Amino acid sequence: MAKKKTFGSKKDEQKGSDRQMAKVIVAKKTANNKYGYKEAMVDRDDVQDFIKQNKE
């Protein structure tokens, strides 16, 4: 037997909206004296940790 599910219910909408994300861009210098960029979506609370880990 299949479970009944209503699409577009309030319960499903709140699952995705609970996480607040931040887009972080970190620049790294390459061998040719040019810069490369790393782009990532990170939880808002973990931004400082992500920057510290990817810093030169």
C-alpha cells in the first residue's frame, strides 16, 4: 500500500528554508602570478571556519 502525500504542503516547504547558506569565494594565487577562485556554498554558521581552512 502506498502512503498518501499531498504535494506543496507546509511541512515540506519549511525543510529547505531552515538552512541559511552563504556563498563564499576564496582567491588563490597560481604559479603564473594569476589568481584562481574557489566558490562554495557553506552553512552561514561555518563561514569563518571555511575561510580559515582555505586561506594561504
